[in-house]
Amino acid sequence: MASTALPGAGERILVRGDQKAIIVEAGAGVRNYTVEGVHVLAGYRPERVSPSARGQWLVPWPNRIRGGKYTVDGEEHVLPIQDPEPDSAIHGLARWVPFQVLDQDADRVDLGAVLPARPGYPWPLEMRVSWQLTVEGLRSRLTVRNLASEPVPFGAGTHPYLSAGGSLRELINAGDITIPGATRLTGENAFLTERKAVDEDDDFRTARRIGNHHLGLYTDLERDSDGLARVVFDREDGWQVSLWQDESWPFVLLYTADQVSDSEGRRTSVAVEPMTCAVDAFNSGDGLITLEPGEEFTGSWGISVRQPG
């Protein structure tokens, strides 16, 4: 087993050919991914906390829980409000948990952690995360096991931002995107809970210019013969970035970074977020998973790149 030198505390560098990925032990997320030195992901500097959940895992729920409240078997659970506008608990509990490196080679790292029971989510979960650079690109696998003695509500997601260009200054507006979703979820105040068939305005099943679109949450995903659904981003600079997700992720949310500051890169990247469930699934039940005692969830996703020419 080869060990790769750390660039800083709590980071692991993966290298394969002209590909390089930087994985952080806090939350087991990806901080950066480049091919031939060109940014595929919009990451962040090593001395910074991940802004806007960039590259992070969202466990045990993705996106928002309205008011931070939900009920299981007649008992109400109350989570900390992380986003006061709108009033919600957001993106789970795993984002800052310290993970331990379980195994590592030059192009692969496996990490693990236990999310302890806590107020608001009184059930322990074991997480294992694998990151690997392959001939096809970057891939990751998440496994979560219920350590509790009773069934638990569960959801997961991931939050990579695809860069609009290698310099990290280009806007996404001039790029084309393909989203394989036949159904879009809509709603008010970021609570996207109402399903509707895509129409002329929000149907991206064939490649379309992003322009001023804000995209959104899609499901009923069309999949290739290998069972994978693919969001394809054709950048203005000629690079094509494809994010695939396996059948464990029936939803995908696209966020155009309109609400981030200019210093963090407003509309210079698009978050493509595979999700197991819809927004506020702990209340709506849309896509919500119940993990039985000892049961595991496993899901994989990844990124492939086609260079210009």
C-alpha cells in the first residue's frame, strides 16, 4: 500500500495520470478535482471551511427539513436550525464529522466514521466513504449502516459543484446542460415538494443553453442501459463534464449558485446533487428510506470528462 504525502492537515491527495483529487477528512468530502491542471470542480482553498457545502456528503438527510421538525412513530424530533431563511435544518449532520482513513493507495482512499446519536436524530449511523480515480474519471461510493436497535428515517445526498471553466471565473450561462429528468419538483421558499411533468421551460432532456435558468430538482430520471443517469455539462471552453449516479439516487438537484457571494463565485459553477429523496422528505415521505437495524444503504456516483478536440 502506497501512502501519499498530505498537503495539509486532514487532507489526502489522489493522483492517476493527469488527474488529481484532494479529499478532506472533515466530512470525507472532495475539495478539488482537476484534469491536466484544469478545474473540473469548483473547490475551495485548503485554509478555508467548505463554502456552500462544496463537495460534502449530506447524511442523514439532503437539503432541507422544514422548521427542523419531523415526527417518527408519534414522537416529534427537533433539529438545530442551520438556515433561518427559510426556517430549516439543512444538509444533514455529517459535514464536519472527522473521518478516519481506513485504507489508501496512490489513486484511492477509504474513510470511515460513526455519527453518534444526538438530540434531533437519536440514532447512531456508521458511514464509509470511498474515493477513487479511474480510467473513466473520479468515482465515489457511500455506505451507511444503521447501528440502532430500531428502524430509522434516512436520506443522503452529495454536493459537488461543476466548474464553468478552468480559470474559475467563467459563468455557467454560456454552457449547455442535459438533465435526464421527466419530472420537476416545485414549491415556495426552497421547499420543492410538488411534482409536475417538465414543460417547455424546464425540460432539459436534450442539451440546452443554461442562460439565466435556475434549474431545480428533478426525478423520474432516464437511465442508460448500465442503469446510470447522467447530467452532462458542455462548458463554453469545450470541455464536457458528465456526472453519473446509480439507481440508489432517484433525484438530482441542480443549483446555479445565484445566492453565493461574488467572492465565492456567483454563477461560476453549477452544483449537481444526486439525492435519495426529495426536499423535506422527513415530513413528506417522498423518497424517504427506512433503514432497519443493521441494514445498509450503498450508493455510487462519479464524474467523467471529455476534453476539447
